[in-house]
Amino acid sequence: SDPLDPAPSRGGPLCCSADPLALSGPVDQRDVETRNDVLVYTSAPLQAPMRIVGPLRAHLTVSSSAPDTDFVARLVHVWPDGRATNIQEGALRARYRDGIFCPTRMEPGQTYQLTVDMRSIAYLVPRGHRIRLDVTSSSFPRLERNLNTGGLNFDESVPARTLNRVHVGGESGSYLELPVLATPEPQE
């Protein structure tokens, strides 16, 4: 993660941007997903429609070389033609992993369990399409850059590059909590 080169925001809940090219809502994420600071996890094509209804959460087991950093989780709809449009996104500044009133720095190299709240959604992904989870440490300009120093952005000006890891597999693996309702097959 490099605060001087943050992963850009594409679509989603953008507001009040002076950039006339900034689009809100579902926008293709493929250019963001090619960056080396964005992890991309893609499902196989769905064998049946998937009706996602309710709160989304990314449960991440992470470590970092920094005392504080951000984790952004984005659920993406991957179309058969390759388009990858955002569905929902959430972020967590790691120092607030135990709550806003208990800021706690991270110990570099130690692993932590984080829950990134991605808020609730109702969305239908058709059969043959895929779902994807993107994980990164920024979404700028929608979210303020974390300088990765453990300090406060308003009184610091020197950012630090950091190495963030998301641990997968085994007992400490990361996962996506995705509430799904049964989708009846159409009657012929």
C-alpha cells in the first residue's frame, strides 16, 4: 500500500466530486483490478442465479508492516463478457478494529482478525455470471488515504509505504459472509 499511489475509487457511493468524469453506481473495475495492490478472488461461473439479500461482511485475517492501515473489501459482479461492476464496498481502518472508541495500533507482522462491514444489499447475479471479492488498502478519493504511520492524518504529512497481507486457507483463513436466498427456477 502506497498512500502516494492509492487504488482509485470507481463508481459506488461517490458524492460531491468536482471531477465531471467520476461516475457513481456500478462501474467497471477491471482497470483497478490489474494493480499490484489489489487482491482479486473470483468464483467459478454460477450454476444457478444467486439472490444476495442482507448484510455483507468480509472477515479478513491480516498482517501489516505498519502500525495502522486500511482494508477495503469490494463485492463485484463479473459478467460473461468480462465486465466487472461493483455491487457493494466497505472499509475498515485497522486501528478501529475493536471499535471507534478503542483505537489500537497494530504490531508489525502480527496477525489480526478484522471484519469489514460492507452494509446490506439486495442483488441478483444471473446463472453463468461470477462474483468476485477485491481487497485493497485504499479507495481514493472516496475514502481518505491512510498514511500508514499510526498517527493522525491532520497532523502528519509524511506517508509510509507498507506491506499488507491477507491470509487465506487453513484455520485462520479469510472469508466473505454472503447471505443468499433460495432462487426458484422458472417454471416452463
